[in-house]
Amino acid sequence: MSEESRTLRYGAYVLVWAGLLLLTLLTVAASRVFAGVLGHVALPLLIATVKAGLVVFFFMHLKYERGIFRSIPLAVVLVFMVLFLFLFSDVAFR
């Protein structure tokens, strides 16, 4: 692939930026609504994961990578999820 075909137009960056702003507003709105203990932890983590995915795929150009470079961030997220699972299970059984 040539370098010109791998770059995004400014409109795509503006749309991703608008999506990030919308997700930030959603995070602030979710913090003001009582959603139980699970909702106050799971919902912000889900929104943050989506925002991080947008940043990684569009601004860090992971969308255009192949093979191992795409699987490394996935492995990091899986390790992070396992660590959170251990953390929450430790807190739940104290």
C-alpha cells in the first residue's frame, strides 16, 4: 500500500474527534446517574475502552497495520482484563 492511500482525510479525523467528545460527555452524564455499583464501574470502563480503541485505530494508525502489530494491543487488553478480574475478585471476597 502506498503512503497516500493509508492516510485519512481531515473529515475522518474530525468525525473521530467528535465521537471522542461525545463519549466524554456520555461519561460525564453516566457519572451523574445512579446505576448501582456495577454500573459505576463497568460503564465508564466500557466507554474508556471504546475511546482508547478509537485513538489507537485512527490516531495511532493501527487500522493499517497487519499481523503481529494488530495482535499486540489485543494481548495487552486481555492481560489488563485478567488483572482487573483478579482485583475485583479480591475486593469482592474480603
